[in-house]
Amino acid sequence: DVKVTQSSRYLVKRTGEKVFLECVQDMDHENMFWYRQDPGLGLRLIYFSYDVKMKEKGDIPEGYSVSREKKERFSLILESASTNQTSMYLCASSTSGPRMYNEQFFGPGTRLTVL
Amino acid sequence: AQTVTQSQPEMSVQEAETVTLSCTYDTSESDYYLFWYKQPPSRQMILVIRQEAYKQQNATENRFSVNFQKAAKSFSLKISDSQLGDAAMYFCAYRKTGNQFYFGTGTSLTVIP
């Protein structure tokens, strides 16, 4: 059974803290994604990676960075958490190449609250 | 830029009835894929159904089917014989050549017993 896991389901942090959200996939997928999900705004792409050590900015990268040192792991970093980063964070992975019909597989999400 | 629009933030359906969720998208590409995802309350997002743009035949998966109108750039999801377990947030998504997906803002579906 394919799987995308995220390190925490719920996380509470204080303003100014450095926050790490971890995502691991076991499907040998080339692509990994971080989204932010807010009511009425849907899923907004923060960053994605199409290979180890490669990253691309999405629609809302400000205040975030990412790291992909191994193919199966993609980390989202909030350098200095702020209250407006309180949200649900979803990780996803997918294959590359001609198999465009392949969907993204999602993790369970991390609900982050910044106080 | 690619955009995906879901104009119905909330929908409700009586159990056993049929409901249609709307999705439109904007693209200049001819080759792309469309997806409907389901996110049950506090649960993982999963794929419901997918459609390849070059196929004219509408995709079906059991009680779920799509009405794909390529010229109109419309991709609606029909759920037949609605069940309580169908209650969820539904997202329409678009993927063209490349790795990025584009999602709509979602439709929250309530199933009334």
C-alpha cells in the first residue's frame, strides 16, 4: 500500500520559532510537493521538488524554505513562524515523465497553530 | 496561467440521490489531465477519478462519473446513489506537461440522511 507520511498531525508553536515539517514517501516518486490548505482558498503550492537537492518555488513561497537531501524525504521549514502561517499543511508526491495520468498521493496533513 | 474554478463552495444532496459538482479550468494546452480528489473530514485526500484530455469518452468509476466538455473547459463530477460516506470536500485538479498540479478551491458536500 502506497504511503505518504507526515511527522506530526498537530503542532503548536510560538511566534518566531523555527519549525520543521517532515514528509516521507515510500513510492520512489521523483516529485514532492508542499501545499497550504486554508478554508475558501483551496490548496496553494508553497514549494515543490522534482529531484534530490532540486526545488522550485510555488505560488506562496515567502516565509518558507525546503530541503530534499534524500529522494524519499521532503522537509518544509518555517524560518521564523508567524501567526499568519497557522494552517493545514499537506505533503504530496507523484511520478514524473510520460505517466502524466498518475495522480498525486497525499499525506494526512499537519495542522500547525502558531501562537 | 492555469486556473481551476469551483463555483460551488457548498452543496448538499439527499442520501441515494444524484449530485453534480462543477469545475471549470483555463488553459491554452491541448494535452492535459484532470482529476477529482476527495478529502473526508480529518482524513487523507484521495483520488476519486481522472480524465485524459485527449479521450472523448467520459471517465467512470462505479458511482462516480465525469462530464468532460473540452471546448467549454468544463469538468463536472456526478455522484450517483449518494451515500453518507460521500460527505467530504471535493477538489478539482489539472495537470499539464510537467510536474505541477493546479487545484480549485473545493466544494464541501453534505449528504443528508
